[in-house]
Amino acid sequence: MGYTVVYDACVLYPITLCDLLLRLANMDRFQAKWTDQILDECFEHLAINRPDLSPAQLAWRRSQMVEGVLDCMVTGYEPLVEGLELPDPDDRHVLAAAIRSEAQAIITFNLDDFPAEALSPYSVEAIHPDAFVINQMDEGQAAVEIVVQVFRGMLAAFKKPPLSSDELLQRLERQELKESVARLRAYLVQLPTDRTS
């Protein structure tokens, strides 16, 4: 698989966006990677901001993420960290993971933390998740159908209570996938799992 990306903690934190990105990673179009340190950051914030989730629930979610994407864990990147320069030194481990895994991109909301001049020597670019999903859909009709298939799979997973396609699109829109949602709306017809008014 030629194209590899590292998911930053900030894109793994929102549950709906995380679900979308993990499902896309299992469609054999790219390899998604992250590290235990990235997951630590993600789940530390979840533990603080989602007190309704028990430690057992958080541990289960974390294990599902690791087990759900083949070959997702990056190790051995730590020696690279000290030699890297980024606006926030705490982000260097993410770039180190990208270098170690020979990734072409870091998927992150925090584009200012990964400036092109710092990443380009390593042939890595930072991409907003909205642009990343759009890029997937721009690869042709078959690619669009894959993203739509992933969306349908997400929708089918909501059973108690079910969601309408529009409600799920609104969730993704709130998680900053505005252009991706607009593109999906253009392709989607009313799904059979939608609730009727």
C-alpha cells in the first residue's frame, strides 16, 4: 500500500470523525498509523471531557481502535524526536511517527502546528481531515462510492436510537467536515434506514 498517513490525536478524539477515519482506513486505499503516545493524548482528553465514559469503556474503545486497523501502531520513533523542530515541541512525536512509518501526511486539525517548511524536508504534509476526505472522493467515481459505502456503514451502526442520514451528516459537519458533507449531500439519496417523518 503506497500512501500512508498518521492520524493526530485531535482527529481521533471526536467519536463520529474517528469512526469515519477508521472505516476509511479499512477500505484498502491507504494505511493509517498512530502511536501509543498519540492514543494517550487522545484518551487523556476523553477522560477529562467525557466523565460519562467509564475507564472500562475508554479502554474498550482504545483496544477496538488498535485491533480494528491492521498494522496501525508505530514504534521506534522516539530517537527521532529530539532532532525535530516544530512550533510546539510537544508535537514532535507526531512528526517522528510520520518519518518512522514513511508516511506522506499527518491528518490533523492543527495545521499551524505542522508548517510546511518543517515537514517538507521529510516529504510529509499536514492535511485537514475535511481536505483528506475530499481528496479520497476526488480519486474518481469508485472512490466516491467507497466513501458513500463507509457512510452507509456508519449509519447502519446506529440502531438504538437510529439516525437519519441528515442527522449523521450534521454530526460530521459539526466536527469540521463542511466540504466533505456538502459533497456527500450531492451524492446521497435518501437511505432506506432513514426515519420517516
